Amino acid sequence: MQEVTLEYVEQLAHKLPIEDQLNLIARLERQVNQQSLAAEELTQPGSLRGLWAGKFSDDFDIDAALFEIRHEWEKEWPEAFDQ
């Protein structure tokens, strides 16, 4: 923020009644805290367990899915040599 603008805002704030100055301070504090929390959420990675919670049904068998993925190539292997 430019220094001239900041000084102008300070002059305007000093013209307010004390109660309004306190309300202004409280509003600015809330805004700064919200911006700070939002910035903090962006910089800290979340838990993968928490991020993926509820994305799969409870009866989803991860071991069976991984087995299928890892052994799928075995079905295609003989086809490659038949050609």
C-alpha cells in the first residue's frame, strides 16, 4: 500500500468516534486472521486419509483392486508372443 494512502486512511480513522475506531480495528483483525488462515491452509498439506475419507465405499477391497492392477499384464503377456 502506498504511504500516502495509508496516511489518508489513518486521518479518516482518527476522525471517527472511538467506538467506530474500535469496530474498525476488530473488522480489520478478523479480515487479517481469515486471510492468514486461508494462506496457512494452502501451504500445509492435508492428511491423505482425511482428504480421501468418504470417497470409497466401506466394502471396497483395496488389496483385491491392487492385485488386479498388478497382475493384469500377466493376461496380456502371452498375447504379445503369439503374434
